[in-house]
Amino acid sequence: MIEVGTQLEEMVFYLDRALLKAYADASGDQNPIHQNEEFALSVGLPNVIAHGMLTMALAGKYISDFAGGSAKVLEFGARFTKPVIVPAGEKVDLTVSAVVTDVADGKASLTLSATSAGVKVLGMAKAVVQI
Amino acid sequence: MLSPDSVGRTFAGTESITVSQSEIDAFCAVIGETDTTVAPPTFSIRITLDQSQSLLSNPEIGLDWTRVVHGDQKFDIKRPIKAGDTFTCSSTIESARVAAGNEIVTVRSDLFSGTELVVSTWSTLVVRA
């Protein structure tokens, strides 16, 4: 039973440089800050960072799984508060959870939490799904 | 700086973009989605990012894309995207303001299949000073 206040089970995704390359190819966003460490450092970043939209795509998968498929996701929005930092040779976590904030008219609203290495990476992350 | 009279203007694309199954498959593979019959919820960024950038790169608009950082993103999905869908994109600069020396510009992009609005997206772009 989905009701207001229901806490959804946490899910952990893992990101590495290979996933960033795969997302760059799948999305068409080839910005070098997501692939080239030397370039990322040259523009003042701490290391290569994941595409904000990759973080959002993975959180979108979490929402789809809850809703019972991609087709049931009606709205999804988020703010990119901090980057997900992806050092070479490492797998970093993206930990996603959510709480149900509204249920009405066959729809459920969710507020999501998304962190990497304990740091909040998405803010104001909200979705509406068909239930 | 963004030209003030750009705010509220809609730039309609004329190019048609057809979504292929292999594009959906590649996007699904990255996020571990095994159901590839429809596109994942954020798939439309593959079309709108490129389209809005090309529609809003006109020098008279005054948006410096080389200094843009993505601030936030929202999707309103009227129906899921499937392989074979053909879209045109139109982009509207909904608002622009300056905060701490950075310009904050909100761009809405709408994907139409013929006259059917399929997805609206809002991107807040932070143009670093």
C-alpha cells in the first residue's frame, strides 16, 4: 500500500569512469570535464565529475522501478547541488532513497534523496508517478 | 549578457529528429534498465540539450554557452518516447536574472510530434561571470 509517509527502500548505484564514457556516448554530452582529468583540474574542479544528468538518469531508474516502468514516470525534477566526483580506478556510490509525499488521482508524489560519499548531490528532487 | 528582449521569446526548430531503438538501448544500458520498449524518463535530454543549444546560440540572444553550468532540470512527460518517434524542438527563454554576478537563465524546451506535445523540459543554466 502506497501512502503518504511511506519510505521507499534505498538503492545504491555505482559510477566509474567507464560509466561516464558510456553516458557521454548515450546522451551526446561529450564535455571533457566528465572524461578528462587534466581538463577537469584545469577548470578548477577537484577531479573528473559525473554528468549531473547521469545522476538524474540513475535516480530516474530508481523512480521507474518504484512506479513499475519508465512509462509511468510523469514528472521529474532536481537541482544539481554538488558534483559526483569520480576518481580514476574507483567506483563511487550514488545512494538514492525516497519518501511518498502525496497520493491522489492515481498519482504518487515522491521526494528523493541522493548522496555520493555521504554528500547530497541532488536537491529539491521530486517526481510524480502513475500508480 | 543575455539580451533583455530575448526573455519570453520562443525559437522554433525546423529540424526533425527521429529516435532510434539503438539510442534507447544505449541509454537504458547505462542505467541498468532492461525494459527498452520505451525511453527512460530523462532520455529526452539527448535531444533537447543539443537542440536548445543550437536554437539559442544566435549572437543576438547573447547567451554564452562556453560558461554555462547546469543548475537544475525538470521533465514533464505527457507520454513516453518510443523508437520511431519524430520530434521538432522549440525552446523558450522563460526567465533570466543575475545572482552573485552569475546570470541564471531558465530555458523551456518542448518536443512536438507533429502538433502533439510529448515532453516539456526546463533547464536552469548558470552562466558563470
